[in-house]
Amino acid sequence: MHLVLILVALIVFIVFATSKLKLNPFITLLLASFLAAFAFGLPIDSIEKTIRTGFGNILGYIGLVIVLGTIIGVILERTGAAIVMAESIIKMLGQRFPTLTMSMVGFIVSIPVFCDSGFVILNSLKRSMARTLSVSPVAMTVALSTGLFATHTLVPPTPGPIAAAGNLGLENNLGLVIAVGFVFAVIAAAAGLFWASRCRNLESKELEQAEEAFQEAREHYGELPSAWAAFAPIFVPIVLICLGSVASYPTAPLGQGGLYETLNFLGKPLNALMIGLGFAVVLLKGDNKLEEFARHTQKGLEVSAPIILITGAGGAFGSVLSQTPLGDYLGDTLSTLGLGVIMPFLVAAALKSAQGSSTVALVTTSALVAPLMTQLGLDSDFGRVLTVMAIGAGAMTVSHANDSYFWVVSQFSKMGVATAYKSHTTATLIMGLVTIVCVWLVSLVAL
């Protein structure tokens, strides 16, 4: 029992340090790693090596993937490609179902672009559509924010899901994570869209000059790329990763010849994202593309550095826990309770609600539960993928005042805090609960 009390105390420490003391999650997780090592009685001479190895192992692969994915996202954001992606979806779907269209715009754009940045980029487009089509601004806001949030927490190459997949040993099976993540992200976005339709009577104070604001935002980017050029940097790598996963499937559906070797090589996430980066470079315009590329790369490094460090610290924390008797003890206990995917969801939801960051919740929870996969009955590739989905569902639950995304959504949409809680926060709660119920039902059938 004392092992569980130590684990609970560590979780409380992480929540308290990040939410109340405002300590950086990287330092918090590193401190938690040392505290866990001493509290669980690891040999003194092995503590430093365990932490260092855990930190390095996770970053040896996932770190580069996070950096490349972030740089691609920055280029898509700063060249106006995200706007082109949004307009292409609107042209394809038409304007008969504006909230559905807005949700799908967010859903696609947030795969390479952080949800905060995505909302800022697309806000003027959302306002223009709401005004032109006489649709509730709040309903459109919730449709956009939840569409963005769904893929942000569930679909690689967004850094949070990638880090969680890496912590759970799925770095070579990201294609399966992407495919399953798309399915559950659609479910989550649909739940958010349902709540958006319930928010039509809520009021906000969005500006009237919406169409002019959108045109100004659009003109800011100058000449925009073609739709193919805009989508290629993200969808080419995703297709390659998925094809690589198919090629390396145990039944060898593509044989073992040249086609297998080619797709297996191109489908490695690092290789696929390098190809995606090549497509992103094509988007650069101006006389000095090298200088422009250097600026975007620098910004990508600045954005990705904290995520990489937090991911590494999460790996260190998980490495320490894997060396303790906690797994065996919890295995005997949890196997009788049958919690399965519910346990990682609850931990992620507690962390998300307490400290605000979905990425921190994804990284920390995945590191925490990685040593417990066998005990939870999830020690298979698909079981680990469902665990990533459960953690992603928890990382949605809920976005409120301690979450920067909450303030981006509410302030850019001119909503009062009370309205934002009724619309955006409630929507993220519904999304998380609906998603984990679906993940749990799939686990009952598939595992």
C-alpha cells in the first residue's frame, strides 16, 4: 500500500509544483524523478544512470521528429499555407453547414499547427463566415476550437501524441497511431460539434468588420501557395508513415523485396518528416529563401525546445518508475479492478485540469503508465495505441482558466469568462468523456 501512497504523493507534487508554484514542467518532472528514485529505494549508484538513460532513450528518436514537425508547422503558419488549407476545405464542403465546415477546417489545420496558433490564424476566417452566413459567433467559435483540439491531442505529428507514443514504445508504429487517432479525433470533433450547436443562443462581442479583418489577414501573407503545395508538407509524410507501417506489418503484405525496403525506409517518421520539410521549403517565397528558412527554423527550435525537454524529463521519470516494484504491486491490484484504459484517462484528466497543458498531461501520463502496460492488460501494440488515445482524451478534459488555449479562444472571440466556460470548457469536457467511452468500448472488443 505504501507504494501507491508514494505514487499518489508524486502525482500531487507534480500537480502542485506546476499549477501552484508555477515551476517549469521540465524541472518538476526531473525533481519528481529524483524523489521517486529515493522514495522507492533505488540503489544510490544507479539513480543518475537511470535518469540519464531514460532521458536520452526517448529523445534519441522522438526529439528529432518533434523538431521537424514543429518547423514544418511554423512554415505552414507563416507562409499562409494554413489559410489555403482552410479555404480549400470550405470550397470542397460549401457553406451549407458552416459549423461542420469550421470544425473540419480546425481538424485538418491542427495536425501540423498548434491549436493556439491555429485558432489565431483562422479566427478572422471564422468571423467572416459567421457574419456572412448569419451564424452564431459562439457556435462557430466552439466548432473551430474543438476541431483544432481534437487532432491536437490525438493525432501525430502533433508533439504531444508523438511524445506519448514514444514513451509507450510505439515510435516505429506511428502509422497505426495516426490511423486510430484520426478515427477517435473524428469522434471527439463530432462531440464538440454537437455542443457547438447547443451554443447558438450564447452571446459574444466579436467585431462587426469581420470580412475586412479576414481580407487584411489574408493579404498579410502576400501571394498564397496552391492547395497541393499547402497540403503536401503534412499529408505526404502521413501517407508515407502509414504505408511504412503497412509494409512492416508481420504478415508482410507487400513482400520482402524492393517495394518493402523502399516503403519501410521512407515510412520511418524521421525520414518521412525530412521529405515533408522539403515540401515545406518549396512554400518559401522572396528573394532570400535561405534567410527566410533560417528564421522559420529558429522559431521552430524555440517552440520545440520546451516540448523536447519536457518529453525527455518524462522519459526519465518513467525510467525510474520502471525500476521500482510499483508495476508488480499495481498489477496484482489493477488486474482485479479491470480499469484498463480508464486509469491513464483519469491520471491525464487530473493533470490537464490541474496544470492546464495538454502536452504536459500527455507526456507525464504516458511516462507514468509505460511500466504498467502488462498489469493494465494493454501490453500489445494495439493496447498501447488505445492507451495513447485514452491519455489524449484525458488531455482534453478540461480546458479552463489555467490553460492558455482557453484564453486564446475567449479573448479572440470576445467572449466573457462565464460564456467561455459554458461553451468552450463544457465542450472539452464532453469531448473527453465521449472519447474515453468509445476507447473503452473498443478495448473491450479488441483486447
